[in-house]
Amino acid sequence: MRLKRLTLTHFRNLTQADFYPGPGINLLVGENGSGKTSILEAIYLLAMVRSFRSKRLKHLIQHQQSAFTVHGRLGNEQGDDLNIAVQRRLASDEVDVRLRGERPGTLAQLTAELPLQLINSDAFRLLEGGPKERRQFLDWGGFHTNVQFIGLWQRFQRALKQRNSLLRHAKIDALQLDVWDREMAAYGSQLTQLREEYLDSLTPLFSARLQELGLSQSISLSFQRGWDRQMPLYDHLQASRDKDKEQGFTQSGPQRADLKISVEGRAALDVLSRGQQKLVVSALKLAQGELLSRQAGKKCVYLIDDLPAELDSQHRRQFCALLEKQQAQVFISSVEADALADWISENNSPAWFHVKQGQLLPLSH
Ligand SMILES: Nc1ncnc2c1ncn2[C@@H]1O[C@H](COP(=O)(O)OP(=O)(O)OP(=O)(O)O)[C@@H](O)[C@H]1O
Ligand SMILES: [Mg+2]
């Protein structure tokens, strides 16, 4: 699905905004502090029910106001429409979410409707951050391309939590521990298999995008499943019981999985320049969007905050051409219109919007 309409009330500095984005590339231009990132944040909120820059949603309520509301209308090529609304009141600790007018059973239902790719300066945590960032990257793919993924992931997490809580007890019931070892092993092995399969499908697309972005180094992606390669997960959990008891938690398993990104055997982070790292992250995100379209027939929406600051003009042009080819809906923010104008192809007729002091106005170009 793509976003057809976005309505904001008392969201950050945007008092009231009603926005009809185009189906392709949308350019949001405005001065520092005008509200560009806030608009991307509102779109992100619709799918994720969280912000990418504030831990607490109450900070998104406009100062001196008592609540914000973000309302989105999504649609697809078949003409199906779907409404999502997210409201947060100061007076309540809970966020009120509506999908087609009703409270959704799980928030994952929203996330599944609007697969998002966020590219901002934090996106580089994928390379420089810890393994958690890279597991989330892989699991984004699993979640959006395989309906079994979320159930497996939740059951695995539950088993891990139960096992860890038993390991913290002074007297450990070996039989009970065995129950959770078996659960963890069953769900963890399936989860790992899905992660491996996803990465196998992603790798050729990633390499192709990287080449198109002009990066000549050969970059390899390798999956580390989080425990000994030679051992089934159940055997491994049994073998590491004593050590786990000592530490009071499960030290290895799928919860420690990682994705190694390397250039001729060395960590990419130690070899690549900052700009090259940006290209690697861009290629990873483009590959994910393409694979989503191939495997699940869904299009993802790209939110790109301040692109000119992230890439040089030649790479920006190549990157945008690849986004256009994907026919994804894209939101790109920039402080300068000129920095965008010369490299967006007019064939795709991007929609221009001017963000000015919390107001959003379409621009004819
Ligand atoms: N809860 C809030 N209520 C009112 N205004 C807020 C709130 N939170 C942030 N702001 C203000 O909203 C404005 C818009 O911020 P935003 O980050 O969206 O701007 P931007 O256009 O992305 O700027 P930049 O180009 O510098 O990245 C800023 O002036 C910020 O101080
Ligand atoms: Mg900004």
C-alpha cells in the first residue's frame, strides 16, 4: 500500500496539515526547523506506532496542546482504501490506534500494511552499530515476506525469556529447563532458517544495486547464526547449560545472530570511506524493497531525510534513478530545492511540497 493522504493535528510544529502525496517521488523542501523531519516522523508513526527520534510519544504533542492526531489513508492499485489513525493524549499513558476504525489486535497489523524503509543519518548504525541493528534489518525482511515469521519470532522470544528466568533461580528444575530448551531449539532453528533463506535471496540483489551505485569493491554479506555452526541448537543449549547457569542467562543462540558485512575479509567499517558506507546502506535498503516486491508483491515506502547531506550529487542521481525504477513511493526532505531539482528525472514527475513554519503547501515546478 502507499500513502494517499496524511492529516496531522498538533503534531510537533504542525498545527494542522492535510497532505496528498503523489504515488512516486515526493520532495519536501523547507528551511531548518520548518517541519520536514516531523512529516517523515508522522508517516513512520502510522506504521510503527513509535518515533525514530523520541522515545516517548508525548514529546510529539505540540507544545501547549493536549493531544496529537495523525491520520493516514492508504491505498493500493486495486483501489482498496484503508484508514489508520494514531492519537496520543497528554492525559493518558496509552496511545490510541485505529485500523479501519477499530483497535487492531496487534500493532504488527499496521506494520504489515505499510512496509517502510527509513534512510537518515541513523541508518548508518546498520554498519557501525551493534548486532541488534543488523538482526532487525534481517527480521524486517522475514516479517514482511513470510507470514509465519512473526509467530515464530514471538514464540522464540517467549521461550528465551522463560529459560533466562529459570537460569536466574538458585535451584533450577532441570526438567522445566529442558522444556524451554526444546521450545527455544524448535522455534529458534526455524527462525534461523528463515533468516538464512532471506539473506540468500537478498545477496544477489544487493550486489547488483551496489554495482549500479558505482561501488567497485566486492562486498560480502555473511550470516552468523549466533551459536556453534556444527551443533544443532538443542545440543548446543544442553552443552552450555552450566555456563549459562553461572552467568544467569542464555549466552548464545539466535538472539545473538549477526550479519557480517565485509570487504575482502575485513570488516566493511574498517575499510570503507564514509561515503562508501552510505552507498552500502543505500544498496541494502534498495535490495530489501526490491525483494519485498518480488516475494510478497508489496511495495515499500521510502522515507529519506536530508538526502543531499547523505550522498554526493552523482550518487544521489544514481540512487534516485534506482528508486524510480522500483516505482516505490518515496519521501525525500531537503533544505534546498536546487540540490534536488537537477537530478530527479522529470519523467517520473515528482511532487514538490514546501514546508514553511509548520505549514505544508504543494509547489508547482
Ligand atoms: N512538541 C513540539 N511542539 C512544537 N514544536 C516542536 C515540538 N517538537 C519539536 N518542535 C519544533 O518543530 C520544528 C520542526 O522540526 P523538524 O525537525 O521537523 O524540522 P526540519 O524541517 O526537519 O528541520 P532541519 O532542516 O533542521 O532538519 C522545530 O523548530 C522544532 O523545534
Ligand atoms: Mg530535519
